[in-house]
Amino acid sequence: MSHFLRNVLIANRNRNRILAIAAVGSALLYAKGNESFNSSFSVSIPAPWRESLLLPRQNWPFGVVPLFSVTNGSAPSPDIGKDVSGFSVAGESPKPCCSGCLGKDTIAKAAAKVGPAVVNISLQQGMYGVGVGKGIGSGTIIDEDGTILTCAHAVVDFHGLRASSKGKVGVTLQDGRTFEGTVVNADLQSDVAIVKINSKTPLPSAKLGTSSRLQPGDWVIAVGCPLSLQNTVTSGIVSCVDRKSSDLGLGGLRREYLQTDCAINPGNSGGPLVNMDGEVIGVNIMKVLAADGLSFAVPIDSIAKIMEHFKKNGRVVRPWLGLKMIDLNDMIISQLKERDSSFPSIKRGILVPMVTPGSPAERAGFRPGDVVVEFDGKPVASIIEVTEIMGDRVGVPLKVVVKRAKDEVVTLTVIAEESHTDM
């Protein structure tokens, strides 16, 4: 018995509360003294031990304390079965201990929310419109009118790797229905495309979330049709929230990706990356073939801006200055100042290490070594801020304040051109 009950009672200094602790059993532990203290626990005790655990009441100085009350019928307290500190008892399903915690079925619920809206995209259509061609990618219905978000390389022939789809693709829903889809818009730089299908009835759609609040370590799931295996769900975490295209050896304009360790394979391209609320927070587009756990998605916040361009211009308009820029922080600024005392005294800004010959920036008077501190009248400290300020303003004069060696301040006027850089 001494092995079974250890530290059964502990009285606090005010002698108002009692904590009872048991190791096994099917009984109710409770303590009395102060009415504001009301806790109950459910334990399991083998039947042969129950009689021996009926302890006599004892008159403690601070009140009468029945340690164990064993019943053969229903639970003596409505509190039994409620979770204590996030753990369920008395046969209830486990519950997350707090908001945002990963529960037993958190991933399953997230997948169930987005799953019906995930489609398989293929090149050919078979008899009676039933797709028999090889699946080439995935997509997500983001509007019940049949608007599908996917990746450009799954629906557009831009490298001569396969026969052109001529703007038409086969679309298969999770429930087996098939449609002919039309490629409405495609942006090769971001690898984002919009496909449209027509249905007589409303279609299941997924909710778009936000990628700006993601942190490394956040749980995510990838849903798609890898190797034409429809309705496939994999899970992982966010490994990096701002993996730059230059880190991956990709040319063209600067882009940033979400890096995850979700299992991604051919056919997942264009499928959604989903958070634990079942919201689309990215589009999976590629993986590193020589490594496991290195997958990349376009953030949904970037995609939202691309879709705005599609609606406004029918394409993505990207202003081009011809500047290579590097974000500065306190450590980099301190290091540059140590190397060259003439480096401008700044607290924030963007370094220009290179200016493209013949570019709008060179014509405006930019020089290597300039530090951009204001753009269009606004203080800036990152390339993203400059990109957001520029928007789609092509052919519009923009005032830029730069600092040079020995704290020389110069104001330049630059007129951006539209970029036509290939991927």
C-alpha cells in the first residue's frame, strides 16, 4: 500500500487546501477545506484493491477529508471527464492543450478542409471528356466559380520540354468529376498561373490565408497529386520563410520562397501548402532532387499581388531599374565602417554594389557603393520595401535619396522600365 500511495496529503501554509496524489485506480480523489478550491481527478484501481483503499475519515485540524470515494455506478462528479491542463480523462478524445497546439487530428482536419478543392491537372482528355492523359501537376480551386490556382510550368510550355497544351488542360476533382480547363493567366517569373473551369453547380473552394506571419518551425501540410496519385497529403514544418532565389542558383529577378521539409514529388507542382487552419499559404513549385526535405513554395502574399496584376493588366508588370541591392543591418554596417572609414554614417539603408550598364539606374546617376536611404519620399531599409513602393509604376519618375562616401547626400531621379527577363 505504501508503494501505491505516496505523498497523499500536503497541507498548505494557510491550511485551506489539500493536494491528493494517486498512481493508479478507478476512483475519485477530492479535497475539501476552502470552497474556492475544487479539483477532481479520475484514476483506475483494480477491483481487488478497492476495499482496502476505503480509508476511515480522520478529523484533521482543517476539516474532514475523505481521501477516496469508490463507486460502482455513474461518476459522482460532473467534473469527471473534463480535461485537466489540456489532457482528457475518462475516455474522452485528446484535446490540444492550448490554441495553436498540434492535436491528435489537427492535420487531418486541415487536410479535410482543403482536400475537396485540390485538383489533378493533366495534358490530354480522353473519350467523353474523361481524363486519361498523364497527370502533370496539381491545383487548388480558390473560388466556387471554378477559378484554379496552380503553377505556370504545369500548364504552359516555356522551355520546349513537352508539346504545348495550347491553353487547355484536363482537370480532375477529388470526387472524380472531370473538366476541361482554360489557362487564363500565367506568369513565368513567379511560376504562378490561373486556370478556369466551368461547372453548372458551385464547386468546393479553399480559403486563402496569409504567409506574412509564418515562422520557421510552423507546421504545414502539402496536398496534391504526386506521380498522379490523387488526394495525397504530406506534412512537415516551415524551414525558412524567405529563401531567396539567388540562394537556389536561380537567375532572373529576385524572388523569395517558403522552404519546407514536406515530401514533394513530380505532380505536386501547383498544389497548395496549407496551415493548420486549413488555409492555403503557398503554392508548391519545386524540390531539390538530390536531397530530401528541401521543398519550396511561392508565398500566398506574393501570389495575391500577382493576381491583382492579372486583374488590372492581364499580366504582371515589373518595373526594372538595373540595380543590384543588398539589405543592410547593424552588423553589416559596422563591418563596412571598419573596413572603410569613409563609408557613410547610417542606421538603415540598402547598399548598391553594382549598377547594370545602360540601365535606367545608370542613366539616373547611380554608382556602385551608393546606399539608398529614401525611395519616393519614404525611408527604406529593405529591397522588399522598394519593390512595394514601385508597384507597377513603369515610366514614372521616382526620387531616390542616396548616401555616398564621407556622408555625401545625393538626390537622383530614376524612371523604371518594364522588365522582360526570362526565368
